[in-house]
Amino acid sequence: MPHEDDEVTEEEYQAALKALQGTISGKTRTAPKGPNDLSWEAQFERLHEVIARVGMTSAVNDLSVIHVAGTKGKGSTCAFVEHVLRKCGTKTGLYSSPHLVDIRERFRIDGVPVSRTAFTRNFWWLRDKLRETGCEEEFGMPAYFRFLTLLGFRIFSQEGVECAVLEVGLGGRLDATNVVKAPVACGVTSLGMDHVEVLGDTIGKIAYEKAGIFKPSVPAFTSPQPEEAMESLRRRAREVGTSVSTVDGLESYERGAGGGEVALGLAGGHQRLNAALAIRLLREWGNSANPRPAWGEAAEAELSAGVLPERFRDGLRETEWAGRAQVVPDVTAVDDDGSGDKSEMAPNLLWYLDGAHTEESMRQCAEWFVSATKKDEEASGGSGGGSDGGGTPPASKPVRMLMFNCMEERDPETLLTPTARVLSEHDAPVCRPSIFVPSESSSLDLKPVSDPRESTAWQEKTARTWARLSLKYPRAVTPPPATTDAVAAARAAAAARVAAPATIPTVDIPSSAGGDSTRDLASVVVPCMRQAIERVRTRAAEERRLKSGRRVHVLVTGSLYLVGDMLRLLGRAC
């Protein structure tokens, strides 16, 4: 939970948030469109002058920094690093993006979002300084992410953190976090094809941009990479005068004295790569930070002997990172028998939240979802996956559902194909129809539209993509239930019902041309997240009414904004 205090009023805090919205330009980071637009390079270089003018040069340069870039897993790696540091007694600052529920999540002090007082007072200090020094008049107010990055440096300096863990926002070379001149250590997580319109259309070009955080004589470490990416990392390291090393796997700490499996608080096999990188960054910081932390010498002695320090193990095991492989039981008023006596828990409904939004991370997300739901199935005595066909399934077989949205800059087929492939390969289908719904927040200050249908054109496109994939990978979705089976027909009717005003229609996407019956629907577009949640709860309630014993597992993925909105609507803080 965030730090709570009452030194600023709700009105003062909301005024700061409203003023912050004024820094959202809506411009992309591609080439300038007009004669007065600056290139991304020019905007980055200007940031150095802004920092000097507002008197923040020391606030930035005096921080002891661990800097992490990458395509996948940089947030998780930062979370591992930060948790272990706290376990070792180090005061930490963690800067990450985007936030899921509250803007203050981006600035964590000792693992907790910064207080409203600290956020509000430092916000107004920075904005006023930008005006007083003429920066706003001459350059314009720094755009949203750059402003937040400057605010993060100010907060960490004022809070006196011993180590600032910085997650790159996009790329590396021209990211606002890269104004740090001399971090203690740099890390690069797994690389892949993402933001190609900004970073380049090959893995080598993307790797070079990510390696832009490398600094002279500052050791850099990387997770294993494709050779083309690795060569770009090495080239950049040579150019700036440093070294880059591929880290040992987590298994290197599981052999010999003090060994045993390293337990991780974050689910998914890919997290072992992130944890291994985190350990190497922690080791470097423990050795090289000035002043060296009290725990550094003892930790180095153990690590040199191939032993993972107990506090490192504890920190890795206890790491949490909202919206990444997170399981949330549904808590809602339930009155299944109509008696008026309501419980506060839907016992058979679980939400699986993961903000995956690249091809590889979507594959990893699907594998995590399948693994977790099959474990639940096995624990309840089930016999494995498989479609429910037209008959009544075994009582223990789970109902899997998919809720998806992605940003319009991404290719839905690239993201949904690995999902369909994994579900199909593991014979773990999701039931019909999958739900496609707009997020209620984004990086831009979106205004409500008068006609909800106006806001769902993108979701209709992604839903059609899934309908096509359901034909290519038929084992990824349950086949239409037989209409002669009363129970199956009841389930189909429950899946099609929507608890929402009839004036806000859903858009049904058949799985084949001409198919328009409920049982043929591969996808449905729902224009409101609350309506989508009620749709799922209706399905869970139907399973309880039928006393099927089946739990409903819902994978919510494709966008961190979608996941953040879901956490907010489910009443979960980050």
C-alpha cells in the first residue's frame, strides 16, 4: 500500500495530477512531423540543459544507480533487485513504468509508492522551477515521461535513497533515464522485436539502442541473447569503453554447498533469466557502490564460493510485481440461491493478470496460464485438458476464458498467435467466446465518446483475428457445444449473456463465415470493462448454479493498461 499521510489535501493532490496531464503531448517518438518539431535526439540532448537550469545536476549525478534496459523482463528484473536490496537493509528507490492503478507506483521508496505529500510537493517544486528558470517558455514543459523521470530523480534525492533502481521506459540510448552519467551497473534483459518504428527493424538495431545505456568503465551484464543482438551489445560496449558479460544461469547457484532450488516470487520459467541477471547486478553494486554497503563484503565472499546468500534467496522468493503473472481471486457479492444472503467471494472465479505485449512475452504468459490452470485441475483430481465437446465435462475440468486488448501500434496477430499455439499444443482450450474490450486508461488523456461503438473498431479487428486463429488452431478453443445437450446449451446461453443495458450492444464475431449462432461465436467485443467483468461473473455463477464443480480461470492480457484497469475495478492496490 502507498505511504499514507494527511499533509496535503485531496484537492491539492488532484490539482497536481491535473497539471501533470498538461504534459501529455500525444506525439510519438518517431521522426518529427512539422518544421518546428524536434527530433527525439534533440529532445534528449535538451534534457541535460533543463536539468542544469533547474539545479538538479547533483540530484541526478549523486544517485547510486542500477540501470536496466531490455525488451522483456526489465520490470521484473528491477523488482528482484529492489526486493533483495531491501532484504539486505539498503534504502531503495525504484522508478518503473507504466503505473497500473496510481501514478505514485512509478516512484517506490523501500518498496512502497511515494506518499501523496512527497509526490505533490516535489511535483510543484519541479514545475515551478521549470517556469522560474525560463525552461517552459524557451523549450516548453518536458513531455510526460521526461517530466516524470525528472520528478523521480528529485524524489529519490530528497528521500535519501542509497540505491536507485531505474527501469528504462523505451529503448535506452535516448530514454530520459539515460541522463545518468555514471551508474554503478547496467543490465540488459532478453531482447526481441518491439517498437520497431522507433528502435529499428532488426534485432541488431534494437540491441544497439538498448545498449545506449552503457557508460565508460561501468560493467554491463546481459541475459543470453541471439548472436545478432549480442554482437550489437559488444560493439556498443567497445565504443564507449566498457565490457558486457552474459550472466550465469540461476542453476549455477543451485549446485554444491548451500545449493538447492532458488524459489522465485514471480511465476514463469522465464523469470529464472531475470533473477540471474538481478543477482549479477546486485553483486556488482555490492562490490562497487561508494560507499560500499555493509553487506557487500560478506555477500561477495559467498557468491565467489558459488553460494547464494540467504538474504538474496529470501528477497527473490518474496518478490512481488503487480500485473505480471498475478492471480487474483474474485471478490464480489454473491447470492447464488436467491435467498438474499450474500457472500463476498465468488469461490470458483480466478483472474490471471499479465501485461504481456510482445510476441515472446505472450508465449510465456500463455505457458504460465496453462501450467497454473492444469495444476489447479490436477489438485482437484482432474485428468488433464481437452475440449468439452458437446457433453458435460468432468467436474474437475476448469473453464478457461480469454480477455484481451492491445495498443493499436501493435499487431494483434503477432500477439495472439503464440497464445493460440500454446493453448493448442497443451490441449488447454479457452471457451467460447473470448472477450475483447477497450482499456479505460492509456498513456494519453482519452475522452469518453458519445457512441460506445465508436471506440471498439480496434477491438473488432483483434476479435476477428482471434476468430481466424480459432480455425487455424481449433484445439485452442472449445468446439461449439451440441445443441441437443441441455447442460451444454445452458452454458452457451450463460456465456452469451451480458449484464448491461441493451442500449450498449456487444459485437459478436463468428468463427466462420455465415456462422451467427451463439454456439459459433469465437469472440465478442464488449465496449465496457465493467460489463466484461459481469459477463465473466455470470458464467461463474452459472457453473455454481449447475453445481458443476468447475472453476472459471480468466486470462487478462495484451496490455499493462488493461491489466491496471482490471486491478482497479477489482479493488486491488499495487
